[in-house]
Amino acid sequence: MDKFKSEVIDISALDYNQMDIKDLGKIIHLPTNPAGQASTQTYALKELGADASFCNYYDLKFKYPTDIPSPLTDRNLDKQKKNMLQFAEKCSSKYDIFHFHAGQTFTAYDYSELEMLKSLGKKMIMSYWGSEIRRLSISKQKNPFAIAKILDENWILSKIMDISKYIDVAIVADHESLEYVYGYFKKIYIVRVSIDQKFLIPYSPLTDVKKPIIIHAPSDRYIKGTEYILNAVNNLKKVLDFEFVLIENMPHSEALEWYKKADVVIDQLNLGIYSTVSVEGMALGKPVISHIRNDLKGKYPKNLPIVSATPITIEKELTKLIKNPSLRHRLGIMGRQYVEKNHHPEIIARKLINIYKNL
């Protein structure tokens, strides 16, 4: 498949106060729930009156919620594939819009149901979230610290091309992800991650804290650059007084309790973007450290308060925050304001409805 010029719409910069859900149809998100995005988007769509549901095939360690029970009730792979196809056929008569996530569809990476859905005239869209499309040969060109979770670039590209035979429209969360799918879809929307802030009451760091709490919650140590963070922490422990908490292998709800106690949240150092950890940290009023690629800083909304740090500069940037409680407090307040403006579920849901209406 030859690449072509994709139409790119940074819908994150557009406002959609007016919304029409008339004749929108029934929506289903599946088959995975990366960083809680499928569930957060679905619940926000429901609150706006849309008929939306989601199904998470996989019961992951983070214990995100599920809406429709997973069809993967058998460990036998042949039976799983049969169940997937049966589930696809069942849903094909019930839903009108199929919003897939993380490069997977009803049949995971097989895609054998897509021809059937397209022949039925169903509307389909794919949301990519990063690791499933990131190719090191591309990311290394602009980021010397870049790493990739999947090293087989031919496999990644083959999956993108297989999907784009049937699906014309994709969504990515930022301009870094855009680089990997540009030219393979007719239209690509940039829509920021959605974080439900109703229960994330901000606890901005107090300015009289003598021993700040620093937290790091890696979903993948290699991807997040945890080794560099631990080295920086060990060095700084020799000269500064602070507490460091490494959060791993616990339900998302428990991790959030630690975020509330934190004075600084460290996200990731390699990829050149910020993730949902950063957004949750900012929503809770915390200063956040994450590597933001220099050429991408202007692509984010204005007043991004994240402290950018690389594996080389993490020690220096962390030192500044440990030593400066007023800076921590100010960045925490700015972070909450940034999230309310750019990552609110209702705002994202309104943008999604606009996209659905134009499929």
C-alpha cells in the first residue's frame, strides 16, 4: 500500500459547545481499555445522552471497570477466536459505530471480521495510543532517548496497513503518535486523553512540607525510564531529604491514593510526550515531571506546566522541585487548570461525537 497525504485535524484545539446526537446510532468501544480511556470516553458519552457501551476483553492488573462481559471465557485459543467472531456477529446487528482501541478489533490482531462490518456499512474508527504503533526508526530521528516496546517494525506496519484497508479514520492522542500512522489513513484526528476529574480533588503541595514525597508509577519500567529515575533518586538521597515511593502492581484506585499524598509525580523520561499518569497527577494538583520533546512543545495547548526532563537532566530537574516548595505549589495549581481545560471527559466526548457524525 502506497502512502498518501492524510487529512490531519487537531480537534483538541477546537471547541464543540453545540452538539447534536440525533441519529447518531449505537456506539461500542472495544476490545481493550488502555489507561482507562475506553471506559472514560464511554461514560462521558453516556452522560451526554449518547447510546454508548464498551467491552474490555482483558482483565488487567489495573482493574479498570468493564461494561459488557468479555467473550474470552475459554483459554483454548481456537475457542477464543470462535467466540470473538460470534461476538462480532452479534454486535454487528446491534451497534452502528465501532470504536476500536490500541490497534485491535473484535478478533484482536486478526481483523477477520472487518470485511463483514464494512460490507454492512458500519462506521468504524481506530484509536491508537502509542506502543502499538511506535517505530524506533522514526522516533530516533527526533529523540535520542526514544525506545520502543515492539521491535518488529514490519509487524507494526503490516497491522496498520491491514486495518487501513477497512478503516479510513484514526485517532491519536498527540503529534508524536501521528508520525507513525500519517499516510495510511484518509483522515486522522488528534484528540487528547480523557481523565474523569469528578473524584480527583486537587491536593496541591503545601509550601511548608519539609520532606516531600516523590512518586513514580511505571506501567513498564523500560518504557518509562525507571532505571534513570532510581539512579537519580539514589544520588539525591545522599544530599537531600525526601521520600520516594515506587508504585507498581496495584489496582488503579490504590495508585491514585498515593498520587494524592505526593508532592511530585514523575511520569516518563524516554518517549518525549506525557501520558495519563501526568494528566492524573496534574488533575490532583501535583507538579509533574515528564520528558517533552522540544519540537513537540509547541504542539501542545498553551501553558503546559509539565517539567520536562530527560535521562540526563532528571537529577537536576528533580532537585529544583525538591528544594522549591513554592514552585511545586504553583505548578500544581497550573496543572489542575490545564487538565480542566484540555482533558475533561465532557470536552473530549463532545469532540468524539463530532467525529462520529462525520464518519
